[in-house]
Amino acid sequence: MKAFITVIGHDTVGVVAKVAGLCTELNINIEDVTQSILQGMFAMIMLVDISKCNVGHEELHKRCDALAAEMGMQINVTRQEVFDAMHTI
């Protein structure tokens, strides 16, 4: 199952490493990453495979929320099926 992890906030050292570290800890495979600095704001989108994640979806959200609070950023996880459902006729 695919998902998108988005990270937005003030640019600081270690953002990618911390989010990637959480993915490693939870057995989430990062398949693609794009990131940019927009007028001092960090923005990243990761396409990940959560099919082998070692926690449930609710716990994944809790862990991302905790990391976001620690870093002073916003982290969202959205399963690809949500986007698929929005575009189904």
C-alpha cells in the first residue's frame, strides 16, 4: 500500500534524516522524495510503501505527530487510496 508523507515547516538541519529515520524504524520503504526550500520554508513529499509497516495506521499518525511536534513542523500521512477514491468516476 502506497502513501504520501508531506513535511512542511521552517528549514532546519536534519529534517530529511529524522523523517527517514522514523520510516526505517517503522519498516516503511521510501520510494521517491522531492523537496524544496520556498522562501525559507522546507517542503517535502515522500512516496512510501507502508505495506510492511510494523505499526497500524493510527499509531503511524501518532508517531508522525510526535516527530512533527519535536521538530516544530507539520507532517501528514495520506494513503494513496484516498487520492484514488477522489478521482474515481
